[in-house]
Amino acid sequence: MDSTLEQRVIELEMRLSFQEQALAELSEALAASRKEAARTAELLERALSELRQPRGDQYPDPASEPPPPHY
């Protein structure tokens, strides 16, 4: 009887150990995902900021603007 109980306790300890390891891996993956999402949001914000700038900043004189591609 004691052997069976001891075996069950060992099995439960092993399961707990695997769950702790899985939880740590998931936590690391979540942190990496959040970091990547923050980086992506920053890049998107920069791109939107550049798009919001008036075109006149790049070509203040309409004559200096390059012709459209069909010319």
C-alpha cells in the first residue's frame, strides 16, 4: 500500500515539474510576443507619422516634383 502511495506522489511531483517548466516556457513566449508587438506598434506609428507629413515637405516647388510614371 505504501509503495502505491509513494508511486502516486512521485508521479504527481513529476507532473508538477513538467507543468512548471511549461508555464515558464509560455511566460517567456508571451514576453517575447509582447516585445515584438510593441516593436511593431512603434514601427507602424513611425510609418503613419511619415505618411501624415505634407507632401510639400519633400517637394516644396511643384516644378521640382518628378513626373508621374506614365510620362
